[in-house]
Amino acid sequence: MGTAEQMNSPYRRIPPFIEIMDCTLRDGEQTSGVSFLPHEKLVIARMLLKEVNVDRIEVASARVSGGEKDAVRMICRYARQIGMLERVEVLGFVDGNLSVDWIGDCGGKVVNLLAKGSYKHCTQQLHKTPAEHLDDIRRTVDYAIKKGLAVNLYLEDWSGGMKDSPDYVYQMIDTLQHTGIRRFMLPDTLGILNPLQAIEFFRKMMKRYAGLHFDFHAHNDYDLAVSNSLAAVLSGARGLHVTVNGLGERCGNAPLSSVQVILKDQFQAKTNILEDRLNDISRLVEGYSGIAIAPNQPIVGENVFTQVAGVHADGDAKDNLYCNALAPERFGRKREYALGKNSGRANIARNLEELGLELTPEQTRKVTGRITELGDRKEIVTQEDLPFIVSDVLKHSVPAERVKLVSYMVSSAYGLKPIASVKVDINGRQYEADSTGDGQYDAFVKALRKIYKEKMNRTFPVLANYAVTIPPGGRTDALVQTVITWRNGERLLRTRGLDADQTEAAIKATFKMLNIIEEEET
């Protein structure tokens, strides 16, 4: 490598290429409550092989069920048609060749044989001596190779073996390394390792067996699956096992998307993964599994490419000051600027620009104020809501508010009609009234009618139609649109109100109508 400093670098053992095996269809299906139908397994397998371009997929455990056999047959048939059958693997067991025959009947060509990687598991679970277990493994490996299957070997509980019985681990590999096994796959089955231990154990393996291919299979019980995977790579592992969205038993496995980007960005390691499809496979598996992705899940979460603070939007507009190597376009996504109480004018301006809307500074200020108001009420505003907010704040405003709502109170109780108390300011003079109604808004309008009829001797327009909708493309937790048609003599007036609360939206529409009438009569 050159200099002494380079020779002592912890990165010197990183292989030039890291093989990625996705275990979503086998280990991921061990997530509580997750069971993929055969056609769902086929769809996921197709995307993983053809679009995401993982190197290998582990698709099932042998002898589980008839449905599982159908799924494996479908996947193997498809993989054979596209020349990728060698990339499809099935977990098999040391069970007197039953698993090997099952996989062969499905059309499979690779068995991932599960053996015991710790003395404790060998003696306490199998009730066999290491020599007896090794004899069983050798017979199964020989049988599989004679049947034309390639063999990889899992050493289950390898991490426990390296901690408590390393001589047992060495005995296993010493005996099996010349049997034709292609890969030795080393699982942290119970998720007990930390990165320092992963480095220590892998370096011991590499020092003793430099020519063998080792995979690492991490579990996330201590939230260290990704860190341990990277530690294994730093110490010579040539393959990593992952699942989409980190699915897996207990706390799950190392997520495909996180492992990929850290390998590439932090360690300049090479893989075959096509990153622009990571979001698509994540959403597909989310839908089929029923396990929702956390909004803040790195790379694939809904919020991870959304800036909230206005200062961030301002910095991005000037020179992408708040962007890093995780560009959303890299994953088939785009950066968004959330709308809320922290947005600021720069953030809102970015959203307006994307929508092709141009506002004056004063208009932007008004729209910002309205979005801040919604944010204070913990409402979520999306870019799709923005045109309706702009329209509500600007296009339907009146030059001067001659009729203003000073205060109101609406109450309702089971078995009783709602009651409304209203105070309004009309042309500088305040009026109050109370009324009951068939609903909260009906009580509110009847109180207004009292003011106009009894205290001002004026006619209040008749409500002709009332419609409540969600703005097209908007979100139900942000805005409700109320459109009210009024009859004022022979004339029809149609006004609209927008708010997170239906009654508030109707009240805004009502006061727009009253101000239009008041403006016309003066």
C-alpha cells in the first residue's frame, strides 16, 4: 500500500468488493406477524435481483410448509429464466439429507447449511459431541455436492462460540475448510457483539484462515447491527447479510439501505447495489409485510430528506449549505421543505418556487403567518396544501374588514342542542348574542342572525348550500375546506374558508361573505 501509515491503517483489510446477501424472504419473515404469500415473495425476489441488484438472496427455510415450497419453486423458475439461479439460496439443515432433497425438488442450486457455531449449542441443543456433529455435516455437504448443489455453511451462534469456546470454532473450520464449502457464514445470532469485539473476532479468523470467504450476519438487539457489519468488513469479511427495512427476528437485522450507503460513503467500498431503487424496494416490503417504516429511518424514512427550519432552506438556496452526500436524487427521491411554525419565508419561498407561484414579499409574509398559525396548532402542512392556503389568504381576502369576529364560544353536551355565544364588531360597533342550534355552526349562524335582525334591523343572507371537503391533494390532518353558498335577495354569493377545524373553516367563509356585502353597501 505504500507508506507505513497506510500499512497500519484499519482500512487496509477492506476487500475491493463486498458481496451483499439479502435475507428478507427468510430471516425477515421471522419478524413477528410477517408472512409473505408465494406471489409476494416472487415480486420481492424479482426486484431484489433485477432492480436492486443484490448479489444473492436467501428466500426460505427448507421443509417449512407446502406454501413455502411453492414460493421457492416460483422464484427458482424465474431466476433460471433470467440466468440468476446461482444467486438464489435456501436455508437447509443437517437432517439426514431431507433439506438437500427438498431444495433440489424446488429447482434450487444453493443450500445454506445451518450448523452449530458454539460448543454450547452443539452439546446442549443437539446433544452431540463436536466430532459427531462434524461427521453429520460432512455427510450432508458431500451429499449436496453430489446432487449438484453448492454449499455455504452457517455457524449458528458463532459470536457466542468466539466468546466462550473459540477452540470449538477453530475445530469446526479446521475440519470443514477443505470439504468444498464455498462460504463460511458467521452470525451474531443473539446480537451480543459490539464493534470492537467484531473486529477482534474477525481478525482472529482472518489471521488463521486468510484464504477463506467469510460472510457476517448481524442482529440488532443492541442497535449495533450496522456498526458490527462495518467492523466485520474493516477486518476482512467479504460478504454481509442484510434485510430490507431491517426486518428480522426480535430487533431485526442490518438494514440494506444503511449498510449500503455507509459502505460506499464512509469506507469507499464497492458493491453492486443500485441505490436509486432502494426506496422502491423499501416501500414494496413495507406494503407486503405490514411493518411501517419509521419516518426518521435513514435513507428510506418519509422525513429524512425534509428540511424543517427556515434557515436550512435559506442556506440551501444560497449554496446547498445544509446538504450532504446523501442526496435524495441518489435514491430516486427529492428534497422537500416542510411547512410549519419553523418554516420561515425562505422555506415557503422554496415551496412556492417549486409550484411555480410568485408572490410579493408582503403576500409571502401573510402566507407565512398563516402556516405558522397552523404549525402552532400541531397541524401538518404539505406542499400540496400550499396553493389552497395562498388562495384562502390572498385571493379571497377583502380590502378592509368591516365585520370582525371579536370572540365566540360554542358548547355542546349529550342530549342537548349546541349553544353559541358570539361577539362581533361591525363598522366599529360591537354586538353580542346567544342562540341554540341543530349543530355548532347552526347555533353560531343563528346568533349572528339575532344581531342583524334584532339589534341592527337588517336582513341576514340565507344559507343556500354548505359543502365540506378536503382540498384535492391535501392532507386530512392539515386543512378542511368549507364552501358556502348564500342567497342575498336575488343574488347568490359563494365564499370559502380553510382551516384545520371544520367549524372554524365555516366561520371564516361566513365572515368573508359578510364583509363582501358590507363593502358593497357602503
